[in-house]
Amino acid sequence: MSAPRESQERVQALRTELARHDRLYYTEARPEVSDVEYDKLFRELRDLERAYPELVTSDSPTQRVGSPLPEGQGFEKVRHGVAMLSIESLFDEAEVRDFESKLRRFLKAEGGDDFDWAVEPKFDGVSASLLYENGEFVRGVTRGDGSVGENITANLKTVRNVPLVLSDTVRALPSLIEVRGEVLMQRDRFQRFNRLREAEGKPTLANPRNATSGALRRNDPAEVARYPLEFHAFSVARLEGGESFPTHSELLEALRDWGLSDAGLGELVRGLDACIAYHDRLEARRFEIPFDMDGIVAKLDRIDLRERLGRTARAMRWQYAHKFAPVSVTSVLRAIEVVVGTNGRLTPRAHVDPVEVGGVTVRHTTLHNAEHVAGLEIAVGDRVLLERAGDVIPQITGVSKKASGKAPGDWDEGVPEELCEEIGVRTGVTWRWRESFVVPEACPACGTATRAVGKYWMCPNGLDCPPQLVGRTELLCGRGAFEIERLGKKLVRQLIEAGMISTPADVFHLEPARLLELERWGEKSVNNLTNELAERRKVAFERFLVALAIPEVGSATARLLARNYPSLDELSEADEEKLATLEGIGPEMARSIRSHFQNDRAQALIARLLEGGVEIQYPDPSVAATGELSGRTLVFTGSLEKLSRAEAKRLAEDLGAKVASTLSRKTDFLVVGAKPGSKRSQAEELGVAILEEQEFLDLADSGS
């Protein structure tokens, strides 16, 4: 049976609308819809294509994620039709003026008019080349060594602002065009992505550039699609079968018309003084601009002059990079401690004498892993280099001066207090003068023998290791899981030290009488916690999954699993092959999920939660995410009469709403109960619509 005409028309309309929103967001920087609304359109298109497979086309937005490469297979090598050469790097104004003098001598234009220059940021990303034939994206290649790159077409298709088909609505398309550009991550999106990885039990990534490079070389496009990557064009290497362009600036305008975005920070200026002024302006704003950058690139605008100038063996003569001065300072490395993460990963962390780097006072910074520390060749007492080239947290990049001779007389007194105990420096801290870091043979927190897993070292002791127990309990009580607001980090630690929590599930087995025996616990606080625990025992399936701390599984993946498996039993029994069929779950994650449910300790945690009265609320397949609440953001305040807070949140989420804890101008509704406090007046100031409890229930009824 063929698809109904209305479905065919709706599919085409959705594809056009999604392409328009991509263009508005990335090319014109004026989005018209929220991410929630965009995702709703995308899901509607995906559902229609699943219902009518004959409507699927290769250029549909749903077809961005392809199949993973077979295990052990690398990327195909591709020779560039036009070499991707380096750019000559210049470091001060004198070098820039000397560059132009040579250029003028080459062109025999000494003393002539000022040149027009196209200037743009030199982003710290990963260069790539996109090839389009008759408007269709056919191949994407890494820079490689400049002559030969790797075919990463499937991975680049997952980048949302890479058009699968160019637009011909403004101007005609060429028969072939090869576009060069930079793949990047915005810093704030990188930070959010890192927080998600941490919540999923994954290692955090060092910086946006390294994260981008690693993402593009992954074998599974479904995993690449999780990274917040963007592509911004900076040049055209080949153009055939279309209009010609006398200048680079006109060519960039054509790229925008065809749907290829740039970062919107480039300018057309006249004369070298203007190029230098542009460099100085961007250097002053380098931490305001959302992408990491280390300089500017200036290119002659006229194509005919470029052709006359040609190239050297390694670079084009018509462009240069004027680098920014690195934001760099030095400080003394006082100690290296080992931090035990929620899932047992051991991460070395450097402690330095306090120093300001790019407006941030730094006392410690991650050293990632033992391999990274060894590569830096640092030892305690060294004066180390810290640089902040756009990263929120500065990184140690090397040694300024090695420690030598005997330790200063006051060295022992200079060990940071947070690393000390009554009997001296904590176990697992490298702090003695000129001492080098060595991975501890035993976990510094529990004494269990450590083991290597890839390039990381792990404590395999699970919940019997105190930091892992604290971290896992905090995760279970956190916003993405059971949302037990009264159990913060300090109280969790107190309960663990009192022997009342030996597994995160024990929070649902706390005895009021024993709580009253603890310091700072009164009858009122115990009653409040008891009531909150009673309310939180009913939990949405996706939140229950987050609470289990399954490696690789955060809120988004938990939501996906909850929507595709009707019960915990069915999910527990799902094999890797079946799990990997879900959009957004690759083989690596499928293995992690399967392994977790086969683990005896994980099963014991689930059993303990259920014994504590936890009731899993499974999604009602008969409730569609439609109506006034779908795609809206809600905040609840005050005491509700007809529903518990947890039930109200679950109802809103089942109807497609997002429930937040704080108000902002992006909040759609504030739902108020008795004694709403200051949030009501704050909502009035922000212009947020206010709903009484019954009004909220009426809207919920209209969408069910």
C-alpha cells in the first residue's frame, strides 16, 4: 500500500521546514524555534518515514546517521584533488608587514593602492573538505597530510549544519564544488557535553579541538552524532559548471546562499592596517567568542591576484595567519593527587600555587591520565606552564623550569590543606620535592588493587570504595534520577560515615529513629525527608535507569531505552544486537548496557531499590505527546493538593513537556500550589505565564 498523498506532502513539508530551520540557526544566526520544537518536527518526519519506507530519500535529515564500519576496518584513504596546504604563521606586526612587502614585490605593485583582504578567525578546530556534485553531498575528507586524507563522509553527515543537498532557491548550483572548512564545537556546548559524559560514567574530554578530532575518527556514526559538532566554511578548492566569482567575498556569499554556513565573524577590509586592527579586536574578544581560536587568517580578496601569486611548496602566497599571543602563566606544581570517580576511574589532578590565567584563578587542574602526565615530563616542584587558549579550565602544557637541588625549607608546610589529614598528607598524593607521578598500585580510597582498562586505571571495588559509593548515591538522589532534594553531598557523606548507607538504594531504607540520633537532625527534618522519600518512591522508568549509573547511559539514552522497552525485565534481557538497532545507540554502548545488567552487583542494587518500595512508572503508550504542554518548559512551586510533585512532573513529561527547577525567560509556565514563595513574583517580572494547579490539570487533560 502506497503512502497517502497527505503523508507524502507532509514529509516533503517537514524536510523543507527542517532545512529552513538549520539555515536560520547556522547560517543566519536567527533561530525561530527552540531545540524542543525542532526535535518534535524531526521525530514527526522520522515516524512518517518509518510508517512509509518508500518515502525515505538519501537527502532526508533522518538519513544523517549511517552504519558503523566493520570492526577493525579503518577509513578509506583519499588523495585530494587540490592539496590542503598549510598557512604561513606570523607572530607580530613586523612579520605581517614584511609578508605584504614580499607580496607586493612579487606582483610588482610597490607603492600601489591598498589591497582588499578577507579576514576571518583562525579557529582551533579540525579542517575538512566537502565535495558536492550537482548539489548533493557525496564525500567528506580529513586534511590528513595535506595530500592524502581519510574518507569520513558518514561521520560528517551527522553534523547538523552540513547540508546533504545544497539549496538552489537563491542562485543556480554548480555541477561540482569542493568546500573547505573547519569542524568545531562551541565551548558552552562542549562543557554541557562533558557534563553529560561525566554523568554517564565516561571520561571527560580535554578540550573542544581534541574532542572534535576524536569524534570524527570514530567508526560508528551514531556515536559521532552525539557530539555537538558544527562545520563552518572558509574557502572553495574547486568550482565547476557554474558562475565564476572575481572575489573571495562574493564566493563566500554564494556559499551562504547555497546553505553552507560560516561563523559570521569574517570581514572585508582594505589595507594592512585594517588587517592588524581586526586581529587586535578579535584578540581582545577571544574569550567572548564561543569558539576557540588562536589567531586570524587574512586572504587577498581578488581571485586573479591569487592566481598570479600561486603557491610555495607548503603554503599559498596570498594568505597568512597572524597568531594571538598565548594566555600563558607559570606556577609551581605543589602536588598530584589521584581522584577516584563515580565509576572507579583514577584521574590524576595537579595542585599548583594559586595563579590567575585569563581572568580565572587556578589552584588545580586535571591531568587526564597517567599517559598524559608522562608526556608532560613534570615532577613536583617544577615551575610549570599553564595556558588558557579558550579552554574554561587552563591546562598544564609543559615545564618552564625544572626543580633542582634540595627542597626549600618550608616545602612541607606548603602542601595544600585539602590534601592533608591529622597524621599527614593523604594516601595517593605525590607531594615530595622532585617526585614524579606513578599510578598507585592500590586505590588511595579503599586499598583495592588497581587495574588498567585501556589508557585508564580503575578501582574495581565498586560500592565498597567510599568515593564511588558517595558519587553513585549522589547520582541516585540527583535531578536526573530520583530528585531527593534534601539529600545533598554533605548529608550523603554523613549517612555513609554513620553506616546507614552501604549502597545507594539504602536511602529508601533509612530508619527515622536512627536519623534522629545524628547531629543536626531534628524531628522536623526527619519528617520532611521521610515524606519526600515516600513521594519519590514512584519514579519514571527513564529516571530509574539514570539512577542505576549504567556506564555510557545518561538522561537522553535512558529516555530512549524507556520508550523502546516496556519493562525493566525486557531491557535486562535485551542482547547487544537488539540494543544496537536503536537510533543513537552504537555497539560500544550496547555492550556496556548488556554487561551492566549481567553484573550481580547491579542486580543486587535493583533488588534493594524494589525492596525499599520503589515503584517504576512505565510510559503509557496510549498517551501521545500532543496538546498545549508538548514542547513547553514548566517550573513547579508551592504545595500541590491533588498530585504529589513527583506525579505532576511525571504527568508533564509524559505529555512532552520539560520540567525545570529554575525560572528564566525561556520558561513557558509556572505551576503554582499553596505558598509559592518568591517564584510567583519572579515569574511576573519575567512575563512567564502562571497556572494554578487546576489550570495545569485542565491543560494536561486536553493533551491526553
